[in-house]
Amino acid sequence: MAKVGIFFGTDTGNTRRVAKDIATALGSAIAAKPVNIRNASVADLLAYDNLILGTPTYGEGLLPGLSSGNATESWEEFLPTLSGQDFSGKKVAIYGLGNQKSYPAEFVNAVFYLYEQFEQCGATIIGEWSAEGYNYKASKAVVDGNFVGLVLDQENQKELTPDRLNAWLKMLTKAWNY
């Protein structure tokens, strides 16, 4: 079994594409095939000691899900199923997609909601990312001056994604001792 589970929420497919890039970069000996969270159970996540979770932020800071206009269920519907679950001993890294020009006051807020829920479940959150190099007004995803995970803006800074992703994955593999 692969050592890292990759789970994502998406409606348009951008977050899925990044999940596939992550899996390819890590290789099949380390990373499992990415799974859309709408097709996953809590047990699926608990099967891994190391997780990478991806989410876009929709509209004004929303998780993907039915109330944000998604065609299918996503993180919005999944997160409540984590209540009371124990993720102690699990290392969780989060990446998020957002648009800093169109939504500068809610930039990648959905990343924070994943962070908050998994931290409450006892997970160790790894992979914080510098907030430098982005132009936004506010983000719940900034804690102690850094984003709580990797932040990608595929609309305005797509050309920076490969380097950001590679640097982040190097940090993660070091934290996992791979």
C-alpha cells in the first residue's frame, strides 16, 4: 500500500489536476491514486498515516459543496463526518486553490476549514507555506504569518505552480522521512 493518501474536493477539476501532479511527482511507491472526497469515507482517510488534502475556495470563502453551487457533494458535506474521529499520529498536509484578484478578502479561506477540522481531530498539520508573493487583503488560512498549507492561484500565478509544488513536496517528504 502507498504511504500517502491524496484526497481532494473539486467541481471544475483544477484541484484534481493538482492532486494528479502531486501523485506523479511523489511516485506510486509513495502516493496512492488521488481520490475525490465525495467518493471517500472516514475509514479511507484513517487508513493512511500521511495525508495530502486539496480544496478550492469558492466564491466568498466557501468550501466546495452543494451550497456553493457544486453539482455534487464535496468537503462541505464530508467535514461533519469527521466529528469525534481520532487522527492522532496522522500527518496532514493541505493545499488549496484560490483567486487572489477576484476574491482578495477571502483568499483560500477553505484551506483554513480543513486545517481547523483536522487539527481538532488530533492530526499534526505539516506543510505550512509562506504568504509572501501573493497579493490579497485577507485570508483565514494565514496562521502565525504563514498559510497553513500550500496555496496556488491557477488563474493569476499559474506559472509559479510547478516551482511552488516541487518546493512544498520536498518539505513534505523531509517531514515524512521519505
